[in-house]
Amino acid sequence: MIDLARRAFEAALEAGASDAEAYASEDRGREVRVHGGEVESLIAATKRGIGIRAWVGTRAGYAYDTDLSAAGIAALGARAVEAARVADEDEFVAPPAPVRLLDPLGPKGAPELSDPSVAAWSTADAAGLALAVERAALAADERVVAVEQAVYADSAETVAITSSTGIEGEYESSNCHAYVQALAEGEGSRETGFGFDLGRGPGSLDPKAIGVEGAERAASMVGAGKPASRSCPVVLDPTVAASFVAIVGRGLAASSVQRGRSPFAGRLGAAVASEALVLHDDGLDAAGPASAPFDGEGVARRRTALVEGGTLRAFLYDTYTARREGTDSTGSAARSGYRSQPSVGPSNLVVATGELSFDELLGEAGDGVFITDVAGLHSGVNPVSGVFSVGASGRAIRGGELAEPLREFTIASDLLSMLGAVLACGAEPRWVPFGAPVSTPPLLIAEMTVAGS
């Protein structure tokens, strides 16, 4: 892939670009869905292509293609240059400066980022894992009457990037995950529960644990009712905490801050959270799904302290937003593949663990609510003020222990108030891959408005 990337940026230079960058990737992925003990669908695909950014003075253009022949690459370079020539001038547009690419995760990211078992597993093996997840969910609790879906998915990717400024690098990575949606019946209600796991390779997944989690979550909600409306302590399940942290991460992206669409705008160096909450963006975490030696424009990934000691320490920058701010990139250019241009965003968001077990968090909460699921969070948070009011479900906390299931209520606050009310972080973190990858333990919030009956 790196040879193709070299040819691509050179083609743009030959077409008249003052600088150029080529991003080449090959992604081999598959997804198996099972239902009723049979394979319901199988998708296997390989995506391979190149994207070229070309600069003509202070104008930038982008083009991509899957034709990797010599003629196709030459034509792609010419299209990228033509796109640059008709673009608006922008004084902050410039190629990333050359940096020495650190290689803390091994040659090309292997073995920490790439597990060869992804390629070694046959489609039958992948289907067998998904079927094992489904069987585990059905066997875990007699109230589980069906599995709506059980899925296994994996991907193995090779990424290469080169530029006329001297940036050059290549790495391989792999990721896989499996999940189940179980359905439980009882007391006149039907409830669903979600279980999942993720890792570098399929051998790291535990199909029984995934199935049991989905079953237990579904069965635990049977007979759920509404809580009384009040302000009370809440404990956020890691999956819920991760959803909030992902929104915080997007609010700390410099593009949002510079547009005034972030509750953290103008708060750098100010208190934005309790001292119990420590948040980093870590693009080098060996377990992080988004880890890589470099970001989407070839700048070395790193660990960036975002919130420490209750204080906002940094925003996340790519090259463009860093030039607007007069600072340096934090290696935070995100990219979803060769079809997309880089844009600033978090890599792996990591909430530091505390010392309390889950039971101890419940004990500290006393009487409150354990939130296991929220609905509409990403559309229910005001991007400017951070105010939110979203639907939720979970369990009552009574006397420091889990009690009856609860649903059809809302929780309301704003991001800054919620971060400031974090009393404690649990001791057991979990990676949650939905949206931005987040590693977080359960969080105890001192007070939040719960609106029920």
C-alpha cells in the first residue's frame, strides 16, 4: 500500500500541485448474523482505494478512487489538483509538517494492533461464534424467549500515508466484536437486553459471557415501572457513561470549539469537572480500537490529557484547526477511510479508574437510580450549552443495593454540571466501541434530575 501511496502523491505533484498527500487503505471485513440457530446473513467485502489531498497555494482539493492502475492513479492526481484550483482560498490551509513517526507499538503496529487469527478464522468459525452467543443467551434464563439478533463482525486493515513534506508511514490493525439482543417475557411485559464484547481477534471474545450479559439485562427489566420524580444520586453503567464521554470528546474537538458549538469553548484552564474525573485521549493504548502509530494525516498519535484535577487541560487539534489556533496538532485527525478527508476528532477516550467496586459505588449512592440505558442522547444534547433531557431505563438503588427495574423516565442536567457532580469512578473499566471508542468504569453522579411518575 505504501508504494501505491507514493505513486499517488507524486501523480498530484506532476499534475501541478504545490504539495500533495496520499492515503491508501485496504480493509477486509465480514459480518455474520444468526437467528433461530441458523445463519441469517453473511457479508464479506474488501475495500481498497486511495485518497489524494492536493494543495495549490492556499487552496486544497480532494479526490479518491479504487482504480489503482498507473493510468487510474495519474487521473486521480489530476482530479485532486483540479479540485484544489476551484476551491476557495484559506490562509490556514497547508499540508501537515513532517514529523518523526514514533513506533511505540511495534513494526507496522503488529502484533499489538493486528491479530493474525482474524484472517485465519474461516467463515464457519465466525458463524459458530455467533451461534454460540445465541445459544448462551437462550440458556441463561428461562424468561429469555428469543434472541432478536446475534452478530459477529471483524476487520483487518492496512493503512499507508505519504506526502511531499516527508511524512511516510504504514501499519496494520485488526478489530472484532460480537453482540446479542435478547428478548425476555414476564409479568405482562417484553424486555430486551444487550450484551457485547470486543477485541483484536476472535479468540479474545467470550461467547458465553456475551450471551449471558444480554439475557441478564433483558430478564432484569421484566416488570419494570416508573420511578418517582426527584433529584437523586445516579450510577451510570459503563455503556451509558461511555455515551456521555463520547459527547464530551466531540465537544473538546477544536473544530467544535472554534465554531462556538461546544460548552467547553473559552474554558481552557478552567474548572470543568470534579477532581474525581480524569479524562485522556490516548491514541497509543494497546487495547484501544482506534489506536495507531499516526493519525489520519500522518501526525504521530499520542496521549493527551484533557481533564485532570478538575481542570480542562487541552483541546484536540488536527493540522488545520491547530493553524487557526496558532498551536500544534495533537495527532487527532480522524479518518473513516480513503473516501473521507481527515477531520479533528478523538481517538480512544479513556476515563481513569477509581478505587471503588461496583457494590461500593451503589453503597455510596444510597438511594438513587442505576442507569443502564439511555435513548436519543446524541440528538438530545444541546451542542452549545450541553443541556440534555433524555429517556432512560435502569434499576432503583435502595439502601445501597439494586432493587426493582425502572423504565419510561427521563434524566436531565447539563454536561458541565454532570461532570462537576462526579463523586467517584469505579475500579472496573470497560471498552465500549459505539461512536468514539471509550474505556470507562461506572460513574457515581451526586445528583441528577429524574422525571418519572
